[in-house]
Amino acid sequence: MMFVSAGIHHESHSKQITMSNPYHGSSDNCTNVDDLVKRYYLPPMYGAIFIIGVVGNITVLLVYVVKVRPWKSCTIIMVNLSITDLLFMTSMPFLTYYYVSDDFWTLGVTMCRFTHFIFHFNLYGSILFLTCLAIFRYIAVVHPTHGRIIKQKRWGALACVLGWIVAVAEMSPVFNQFDTVLQNNKTYCLDLASSNPPFMWPYNWVLTVLGYLLPLIVVCACYWRIIKVLKKGPHMGSSKRVRARRLIVLILTCFIVCFFPFHVLRALRIYTKLTPETDCMLNRWVHAAYIISRPIAVLNIIFNLPLYTLSGDHFKQAFMEMFKCDWLMSKTKGIVNVGVISKPEIDNVSIKAAETQSETD
């Protein structure tokens, strides 16, 4: 939406909008598809992510704090990833209520800035922590002589402190750019792609390159080298190698499926706001596509949950013990034993030896 400020609403600190048609081009035959998507798509998506995210991440933190011992560097990274996701959960009820209320923001400019800041902080914080995890696993697998050093807790703590600092630095320039606007007696809370397009256009590209593309290159390079090393090793069917491959697939899925569409569509959204000649329907469809990509971007919170069982710090075993799932584990082992009863004993011994020798966390 292209807004023109005509003063300041002193009671709510909102900018007064006098422009009758906030979209480019003629309003004739211009379907408000973006408003429909916001009203009927965002609330159920954000609500579902909120419920799963809160339950899942509180459970994860309880298991790590109560049961997982000893903590290693990757444990600290995973705990910080879970804390970042829970921090984002604090903003989701406000966003859900906003869209259920038909884009009527009643919580003031400070809460508007907080909710959108936390949204992007979670996004880029998750990217940084997943990148740290990839780097640590690269060192452990490709340079095993340094593996014991990189597992020490102080390196994980240092990486997480740097991750928090970089994430705050990436988002701090736009905190005051998130704003509320008053139009037709309704207050809107604008996100990054709808606020101050001349400023957001160059900033968006800096954020995309430094916050997404550079970490993506690092993650791909790390896991490409890990895959090459794993292919050279014996017994590709061993449990640790299978776990490593699943971890790689899951993290790359987060980067490609969750984060890539959001960054592309955010750039398109800002570009249509910068070009007054954009057709009304094109503008609304681009906006609708960008709206759809936003919950997909935060689906990484759901994808992160299986990561904890693949992290190699005994999380799965600790979870089973904490929630008294021993009977389920015994039944699962029984099914597995039936499936592999014909395998030679020497093969199992060799696989266990290979697993012990090539620790990948």
C-alpha cells in the first residue's frame, strides 16, 4: 500500500493518511485478494504455529535443562535456537488478534514495532544458529583432529553470543521504521515491506545478502564437504551417518522452502510500492503472495523441532526417559530386531566401531 502522510495523530502516535486509495492504479475491478488472504489465511496459520511452537519448545527446554548431560557446544546452540523460537511466540498472539480484527491495531506504536522486530529477529537469529550448527559439524567431521576442541561448551557459548549480537545489529536500523498509520478511522501496523520504501529497498538487499544468502552459501559449502567425507567412510548405513544425512536435508529444507520465497516476495512487494505505475491487481497479487510467504518463513519453528532428536547430544534418549517412554522404545527395538535378524554379527560390530571412531557432533 502506498500511503501519504498528512500529519501525526498525537493520541496514538499514528501517521494520518488522507489518500483515499492506498493502492497503485485504478480501483476499478481491483479485487482485494490481499485483504482476504490476511483475514482468512494468517490467523489460522499463526495460531497453529503458536500452539505447536510453544508446546514443542517448552518441552525441548525442559528436556535439555532437566535431563541432557553433559552439555556440549551443539547443545548450547540448540538451546539458544529454542529460546529464539520461544521469544517469537510472545508476539504471535498480538499478530493473530490484529488480523482477526481486520487489520485494526489498537496496541500502540511500541507494540507494533516490537511484534515486527521480533518476527524478523527470530528469522535471522534462526538462520545464524543453524549456520553455527553447520560450521561446528563441518569441523567435527571434516577436521576430526579439532573435533574434541570444538565440542567444548565455551565455543558453543561464544558462537551463540556472537549470533545474538549479529541478529540485533542486523535488525536495529529498522526498529523505528516500523510504524502505525491511520486511514479511514482505522489504525494499521505496517511491517518491513510496507514501511518507508525508499529506505527499505536498499536495506532489504543488504539484509537479504548478509542475513540470508551469505549464511546459505556457508551452510551449503559445509554440508557439501560433510557429504563428501561421509561417502568415503565405511558402512554408509550406520545410524550416525543416517542421522547426519537427515540433519542436512532438514536444515537445507528450512533454508530453501521456508526462507527463500519470503526474501524474493518481500523484495517484489517493496518494488511495487516504489513504482507508482504498477497495476492495481498486480500490486494486490504481489502483496497476497508476500503475505502467504510470511507464515511459511516462520514454519522453520516447526522444522526445528526434529533437529533436536538429530543433534547428537542424547536428546532423544533424554526425552524418552523424562516422559517415561521406555516401553515404546522397547517395542520399537523389537520391531527393528525382527527386520535385521539375518544380518551377520560382525557387521554390527564393525558399524559400532565406525560410529565410535567418526563422531559427527
